[in-house]
Amino acid sequence: MTSIGVMLKKPLPVALIAILGGLALGLLMGWGIWPVEWSDVPPEKLGVTYQEDYLRMAIDSFAATGNSDTAQARWEALGSNAEAILATIVSHPGYQAPGDIVAFHLKQYRLARKQPLQPLAAA
């Protein structure tokens, strides 16, 4: 009992034990008991790889259904990064048909009517 009393009189070891104990308890609660669960994250907030996957799915969906409204909504959901992601897909089409990519691109400019159609350059 006297050793605990003596140890409590030394502030540095008590502070280190409290900090390590709080850190351990915080990690246990944050990762084990109540972990953060993301849901309903807009495509604009996703990482670039996931945004590319999202746009590839939008292109596939447009090729399958021809639904312009859905395609436009998915395009706009990517925000300001949409053009750069489309350029990446054009330069590395992977499994996608280049005709589907071009058709999607043409439809976006026809719907937006913001500026004349810009050619897609494979970078």
C-alpha cells in the first residue's frame, strides 16, 4: 500500500499511466466497440479510384438503358472532377467499349449545353 502512495506522489509516472490508459481505452472504443461506419457518401467525396469506378458504372448503365436523366445525375454527382475522371477512362478504357464512353460523353455535352463539344484526347 505504501508503494502506491509513494508512486502517486510522483506526477510523471501517474501522468504517463493515465495517458496510455486513456489512449488504449479510446482505441478500444473507437475501433472495437463503436467503430465509424460511413454511409450515403456522395460520389464527389469518394477517392479518385472509387470515383472512376462510379463513372464506369454510370457509363455502363447509360449504355444498357439509354436513360439520359440518370446519366446526367450521376455525372453531376461527381462534381468538378468529372472531366478529369472521364479523361482517365478514355486513356485507359479497360473492359469498357470505347463507343459507350464516347456516347456517354456526347450525351453529357448535349444535355449540359454549356459549351461546344470538346474532343476527347487520349492522354
